[in-house]
Amino acid sequence: MTVIRLQDIKKLNDEELGLAIENCFDYAPETSPIDRLAILQEAQIYSRELERRDDIFIAKRDLWLEIIVIGLITLELVLGLYQERDQSKSAAQEQSVLKSMQENSEATTKVLVTLEGTTEKVNEGIQSELELNYAPAVDIEVDKQTDGFILRNTGRTTFYLWGFEGDHDGATFYKTPKAITPGDIARVIFPRFFDAMANIPATYKSGLPIRFFIKNELGVQYVTGGWVNGVHEKDRISMDINGKYVTTSALWGSAQ
């Protein structure tokens, strides 16, 4: 009877172990009962070796599967941490961008407010300069030949004579204003005013007011005038104008 050693069984591969089991089952029926039992036990040893190898394979497979699962879980955790970190960075960057945009917006608002103030000042300066450039300059003289007055434009721009008023006689307005260019004159015939002056007592020293309603080329309303004083000389009155003025006025509304 052949002696089987354990190291010899371990050297056999799976196919050789299968053949050994088949040989045992083929040879067993031809032997005596005692030898048959020994042969069957030998086949059982081979079968257990195959089972042991299967168990080792399954154990190794399960171990590797567990290692792979643990690796995947670990990878998922690592990826989650990286993703969370990236999200934190993105949130911080987004917050920084929003803060920067807010600061830029506030700075832009301040600049716009400053520009608005500067623009208003520039516009006011331009408006003031325009008003100054277009402010009428007028000289008024008594026109004894026509019983009226002469308005002379001593300024740099044209102005328009719209009407006149003397004392409490009531204002007179033209349907079409008279344009007076620089250096030019306009005559205003006003006999009623001269009649009123002739009726003033010789002792009356205050004189009578005279007013003329004019507009510059920008449409700004002005009132120019003065006080007409008369001195009785025999059968005539010598008149001159004192306190001449030119000013913007809202008197037009009450005069018209």
C-alpha cells in the first residue's frame, strides 16, 4: 500500500486531485473490504484538500472585495472632502467677488454723486456766465423832441423792449417787441408822462418813476428805469433821469 504524505498532496494541482479521486473510486470495487475503506478514505482526503483550496480562494476573494469596498468608501470620503473644500473656496471666492462688486458699486456711486455735484456746479457756472454775458446794459435818456425816451443798448447782446410804465399810469405792452441790437437805440413816445411832469408843482422834488420791460436773448425778464426829475424854467421844464437801474424782476406778471 502506497504511503501518502501531506506535502505530496499539497503539490498536486486541482486537476490532479480530481484524477486521484476518480482513480480511487475506480480501484475501490476491485479490492478487499479493508483496502476499499482505506481507498475511500484516501479519496476523502483529496476531496477535503479541494474544499480547503476552495475555502481559501473564497476567503481571499472576500478579503479583496472588502478591501475594494473599503477603498471605494475611502475614495468617496476623500472626494467628498476635496469637494467640500472646493465648495468652501468657491463660496469664499464668490463672497470676495460680491464684496468687491459691492465696494466697486459704492465707489461708483460716490464718483457719480461727485460728478453730479461737479456737473451741477459747472452747469450753474455756465448758466451764470450765460446770464452775465446776456445781461442787458441800458442807458435811458429823455427825448424832448418826441415827448418820450431813448433807450440805448450799451451791452454786447441784443435785448427786446416789450413795454413801459410811468408813475401810476398803467403799463403799455407792444404786440411785437422791439429788438435793440448793441449800439442801437429805440424811441418810446410817452406824451402822457410828460403831461404828468408838467402838472407837477415846482416845489415837488421827488420826480416820477419810469419803467421799461425788456427781455434778453435767453428770454429772461428785466426791468430797467429810473426817476425822472423836472426843473421848472419859465415856460418849460428841464428833465433828467436819476437812479437808473437794470434788474431781473417778477413785476411783469402784475404789470401785464
